[in-house]
Amino acid sequence: MTASYDAISPARQAISSARRVVVKIGSSALTSLERGIHSASLDSLADAVEARMRAGSDVVVVSSGAIGAGLAPLGLTRRPKDLATKQAAASVGQLALAHAWGTSFARYGRTVGQVLLSADDFARREHHRNAQRTLERLRSLGAVAVVNENDTVATEEIRFGDNDRLAALVAHLVGADALLLLSDVDGLYDGDPRKGDANLIPEVRSRADLEGVIAGTGGVLGTGGMASKLSAARLAADAGVPVLLAAASAADEALGSGRVGTAFAARPVRLSARKFWVRHAADARGSLRLDAGAVRAVARRSSLLAAGITSIHGRFYGGDVVSLVGPDDDVVARGVVEYDSTELTGMLGRSTHELPDDLRRPVVHADDLVVV
């Protein structure tokens, strides 16, 4: 069923008027197994981005397709499953993809800067700030930043898993006002549109709008699929960034009026950079198991004290991010721990007045705690 966009929602208004925009483009919109990069498709997407930039917006492009772009030149007929071949394909494809974007934007006299990021760059605060400075400087110099995951060095343990999540993290990194996820799907449906009985969901205002929605996994060239797009959209919206999920073939409308696809409303208050990092970007170095009373306190966003901790898992140091786990094994929060794991071992279950003066700080301060 075709959705009606006669009444433009606040989310769509925010997306269409956004000053700073991140646009993620899926592999299937740019590459194929047989021909590698689709130059005409890439040019059309660059045209839409250029039109938005001329209208006054700053645009950062998150481009998938490095592995897909490297398959045909290497004579590969299917997406590889082993890590070494993926990395080899990416090393060829990243060069070709950067050249293609550079050539396309050169038609408008624009310079392209390639920025390759790994999950580790978001987990480490210093790397995070360096990436932020690079993207900001490219913007100030009038260049178009084209971001991709650094597939040539990423391992299965440290990769994003898909560029949808990368795009959501970049949107927060650059302080974007909107995120557009463009691929071969034209929006979120309440069922499988290939079966002909599914309806497009034009707006997602809260999690209640997602009840009963089943999201599938990726296609031939990509690693994402609707599941990753939905997860990324919720991540960005939770961080205060409205999201538009639409088809790459409708890039003109998506970057123009916004009257296509599915819009995700943002939470009213954007998470601070530190709390966003704690919740979404940093790797948890360990976990603390809490009793029921501590879980209730954490849910109220109170500081975590040693008295409410029943056990610790993993090795970590003061300043690391840890997961806070309830008695039923559910993760209830994440936070920055004040103590090393070895130091904390002797503090478990002890009330504050039982501890030496130098160990009376909260284990996780309320300011460094994010409920999940």
C-alpha cells in the first residue's frame, strides 16, 4: 500500500530542513557482482547530494560498497565468506569507490575526502575526537567527506557489522540534524512486501509503532538488511537525530521534500556526547551483577554503590565502561566504573561506612550511567 504524505510530520519537517545531514548509501545501490560500481547510479546520488548542499546543508556521505566494488576486478563471482578475501576485495574496492566519488563530485568542482573508520575508532575516546576533528575540518574546507568502514583492517570482533550502524554513529559524531538511510528498500513495512500483503509504515514515533514488525537480514552484496537499518534508525533517533529510511532510487525526494519512505521521530532531548559514547560506542570491558535493590536504584538513575554489587566479571580498570546486569542476567545499564576489577573485588556487598575513606566514591556515578 502507498503511504500518504499530505500532512508532513514534525520529523519530516526536521529532516527536510536539517542543516547538517548524514546520508548512508547501501551496497546494492552502488555495485553489482557482474559490473562492480554503477557509475550512473553513483552520479545520480551525487547529484542529489549536491542539490542538498547547494540548498544550504552540510552533507556527510557514508558509502557502502567497498567489498562489492572489489569483487569484479578480482574476478570473484560471489561475496566472500572468509575474512582475508573480504579484506583483499575491500583494499581494491575502497580505491575504486573513492575514485568514483571523487570523479562524480568533480563535475561540480568539489573535492572528496575519504575517511575510513573502524569500530575501535568510536570505542576509544582519543580516536573518536580525532575522527570528529577530521570530519569538521573537511566540512570547513568545503570538501565532501565520504566515510566507509575500514574493511581492510577490521576483524569480525571489532567491525561495525554493517554501515547502517556506522552511519548512526557518524550522525552523532558530527552533530547531524538528520540521518538518511538509502538502499534498495523504500521503507519499513509491517510484513514482507514481496508477498504483496504488507503495508508501508510512514512514521515511527515510538517503539509501540514497531510492535509485530519482522525485520530480515542482508542481501547478496550487503551485510545489513532491514534488521540493521531498523536498529540503526532507533540508535540515531534515541540520540536525538530524526531518520528517514528510503530507496536510493528516490534520493531526490529523500534529500528534497522528504515525502518518501519511513520517518523515525527523534527523542526530544539529545544524549550528551559522553552518555552516547557510554551507551552505544564504547566496548564494555566487563560486567557487574547487581541485586534487586541496586537495579531499582540504577533505574532511577542513582549512583551505583558497592553494597548493591553481588559479583564482577572480566578484567577492567577505572575509567572503563562496564555493563550492569540484574539478577535475571538482563543488562539494565552501562556506565563508567571508578575502580579496577581487582580493587572492587574486596568491596562487594559492603556499605559505604564500612569502606576506607579512599573507597567511598560510588562505583559508577550517576553522571556516568546510562539506563538501556
